[in-house]
Amino acid sequence: PVDWRTTPISAGDLVFTSATGDPAYITHVGIALDSRRWVHAVGFGRTVSITALPANDKIMAVQRITLP
């Protein structure tokens, strides 16, 4: 896990958001391209897009995957 409030989000980090604001109920995930942008699709069959990362209050969790 990454504490995105104190550590910058990095390329490749998985960014989890929730439409409900409840961290126990994740509704969306995207992949960070850098500390300001991510790639995600807003729904099944929708075009994948690159947009600004959501505001910190919309982000519920960030996970960094590292290879051994």
C-alpha cells in the first residue's frame, strides 16, 4: 500500500476510488501514468482514457506492485 497523502503516486501504481466515499466499497480502479494522470475506463465497453487523477478525497487506496 502507498499513503498517497504523504508519498507521491508513481507510474504503475493502482489507484482505487469509490463513488460512495466508503473505503470498504471500491467502485473503480485505474493505473497511474505519473503523479498527476491515470489511465482508466469509466465503464464496460467504454473507451479507455487518460485523465487527471481524482482528488485525494475520492481516492480510497493506492497499491504499488513491485517485482522481486
